[in-house]
Amino acid sequence: MEGVSGFPAALELAPEQVEQVVRLAGRAPSLHNRQPWRFRLTPDVIELHADPSRRMPGTDPQDRELRLGCGAALFNLRLALEHVGLRPLVTLLPRVHEPTLLAEVRRGGSTRVGTEQSELLRAITTRRTNRRPFLPTPVPKVHRNALCGSVSVEHAWLHVIERAQRAELLGMVRRAHDEQLRSEPFRAELAAWTGLREGAPEGVQASSAGPTREAQDEWVLRDYSGGRERPRVPGKDFEDDPLTFVLCTYSQGRQADLEAGEALQRLLLTATSLGLSSSMLSQVIEVRETRAELRAMLGGTLEPQAVLRIGYGTPVPPTPRRAPEELLITGSNPVPDVVGTRTGR
């Protein structure tokens, strides 16, 4: 059975429910908002696939961040299914011979959502990446504890960067930033996916870029403006001591990357539900040498997956999203078998 939009029924859900579930799954964050996920729908299974045409080998050569984004989409999918009364039964990496297949979701019975799940679901559509300076208001300890607890539910660990570690991390971010800017493939991918004009269905629009970094700003944030005019924040510097976290897993590999994505999205949605803003400091994780340094700083047993700054921010515009039907794998819209990157706007 198909609805008016062409979505089939799946997991005993009506087509319009399936469409909404896919729409919410597609609201996950991803590197440069490239949305590297696809879904195959059958009566009994929703499959989550990576989209190899959206790889970024200059920035993410091992596809780790691609899987991180897909894990975040999987968490949204879980929340959306719970909201319609379905308990999702998830299997990660179910078939080795299908490299794009990352997860299968089946019906595991019925469920009722509690207050926390409802708040997280509402946060899916209000969460934003905030690349602007945060307000000087400190984040209460009770909120910090809630953020740390949110990732532990997903079997991950959230390390708080204390002041004694701040200078060391700052040095890593600067070195990673400089290293990436020396890479032509990295610069090409950044140019192709950021600084886009309003109305683009993907990538980072210029309006979502933060203000120009000033000489006194210590932390290095990426320039997502594509050379276009950036929002001005007169008299407001980037905070020199942001509340910074490192999201870690206890192991490494493809499954750990997916689980880290699920934990990351629960963290971001929890922060949003608490009225907090967040943005990523991805450079230090993407460069192999600085990621190894960060791992050593954390004691050598945890795998750093994401570095985030979290605090109270000002409103920012939403990022664009592809239509739900574009995310489906069908006979007329198959999984791409050509591995490549986007080269134009």
C-alpha cells in the first residue's frame, strides 16, 4: 500500500507515518550538512544505508564521520518510531556483503513514550548548529550532568575538558586547522559544500556561518561563508574558555562509529531541550596526528569521536534538508555505485 506521496507502508505503519519517520530521521546533523544517508523500506524492515556518492575523502577518508552522521539519523529514526508507538529493534551492520547497509530496524513490539523521549523528539526540528559566539551565561552543573548522562545511555562517555587541558586542546585544534588548509582536496570539499546561497537543499548556507574570527579570538572555527558576507556581531568575541566536551567510545571500528553517532544525537537533542546551543570542533578529530594526541591526553583507552562546544547562544536559521522521497532507495532511485564527492554548488 502506498500513500499519496508514494511512500509505502512499513513495520505496520501507514504510509504517511512512514514518510514522517523518514523526514525526522533526515533532520540529523552531518559533516557540512551533506546528509549521507538513504533508506530502503519493506513491509518488515527499514534499512539504513550510507550514500557513497556523498563521501568526502579529502576530509573524511575513512568515512568515519559519514557513519557518525548515519548513526545520528538512526537515533532520530528510533525516536520517531517510538513516538508512533513502535519499539524499534535495531541490528547494526547486519550483512557484510552489503557495504552500504549500516542498520536494519524491525518492529519489536509496542511502546509508550515518556516525557524525556517527547522532549527529545521535539528537539529534532529545533536543534541547530550554532557557529556564533555564545553568551557569557555559565551552564549549570545540573545541565552538565544531564549531558554526560545522556551519552552514557548510549554506552558512550562524555569527557569534560577542564581548564588544565584547555591549552593543550587549543593547540591541537590550531595545528589540525592549519594542516587541513594545506590540503587541496580538503579545500575543494569545503568550497563545494559551504557558503551556499539561500534555498539550497543541502550543504551549509552562508547565513549559517559564524561571524569573522577576530585576532583576539583564540579558538579556531572553520570559515563556512564561502567568501560571502558573514553576520556581524559588534563588540562580541568568541568565548576564550568555552564549555568543551569530547564524546568518546570504548572501542573503534564501523560499529563504534555508528554508536557514537547515536550518542552524539542524543547529546545534541538533550542540549537543545535544555535551551543550550552547540557546535563542533571537528578538525582535531579529522587529522590523524591530532586525534592520536587527543586520545593520549584522555588516557589512551577511550576513542575520541567528536569535540563540541556547548553553551547558551542566540537564534540561528535552520539548515536546509532534502525532501524525504529523495532519501528512499527504490528501483528508480538506487544506491549509487560510484564513489565520489560533490564538485559543484
